[in-house]
Amino acid sequence: MKVNFYATLRLIVGSKSVDYLLEEGQTIGQVLNEIIRRFPALQRELLDEQGQLYRHVHVFVNGRDVAFLENGLDKSLNDDDVVSLFPAVGGG
């Protein structure tokens, strides 16, 4: 499975994507936790003090925002899925 990183997250990871060996039945939330374990600096960018995903961070699976998927972060993933992580982006 592939995990794509955008904007400032790429600087932390050092690459625009990483391959992830998915375990059977693993959920989006579990994959996020594992990615944060591999790249600890992502925690402050993705999670609040309670360990919840910031509202301004967007996670997409195969181009669909997890916030609109049935089961949200508890949705199981497949080997051919692509997860994309977007931090808040501001401009003016």
C-alpha cells in the first residue's frame, strides 16, 4: 500500500510517498498510528493533545476524504489502496 504526503509533511518524512506493508484487516487509524510511530515528528502535525486527528488535517483513501467514508478511520484498507495525508494549508 502507498501513503502519500503533501506540503510540510513531505519535509518531515523526507519523501513524497512511502510504501507500507499492510496487515490483513488493518484500519486507516491503525495505519496512521504506525506511520506516526515510523515518523514521530508527524504526531504534532496530525494529532491533538488527546491523540485525535486535527480537524484541519485531511486524510484521503483513493481520493475520497475519510470524513465522508462509512466507518471513517475505522474503515479497513486493502493492499491496493492509496492513503494521502494533507496538512492545513493557508495562504492569503
